[in-house]
Amino acid sequence: MTETCYELRVAGRMSERACSAFMDMTVLPVAPETILYGRLTDAQLHGLLALCQDLGLQVVAIREAPSAAIAASGQHDRGHCAAASQNPPRRD
């Protein structure tokens, strides 16, 4: 299956516990939202959206993201809330 790079924006700042539910994603809090980055298949994307719904998270945006955006966001922070001081990709 082909993976696509995605960026999801969730309303508010997620707790560390909520961040840990997204182990395959890079999680970056950028007020007033939390941004999730990752490479997903279509099936994984549907599962991620279901998880957001189960956790009561409000998804405010979803888009394909350039691979460079995911690399720049710090994939080593998967499943943990990264420092808010990191510079996320610009929102178009």
C-alpha cells in the first residue's frame, strides 16, 4: 500500500497521555492547535480519524503534507508532544 504524508490539525493542546495514543505520528503543539504529522496509508488515515473521534478531539484541518515538512517537524518526537518552540511548516 502506498503511504502519503499527512498533516492533521486538532483544536487545542493535547495532553501527554493523548499524544501517546499517536505513536506513529509526530505531535507538535502550536497554539491554538496541535499538529500531527505522519506517513499513512488510506486505511491508517481512516483509523487515525476514528481514534480522534474516540478521544473526543476536534479535527480542524487535514491535508497532504510535503515529505520535507514531516522531516523538519522532528520525527524523533513520535507519540510525544514536541516543544512548542519548534517552527512548524507554514499554513497555506
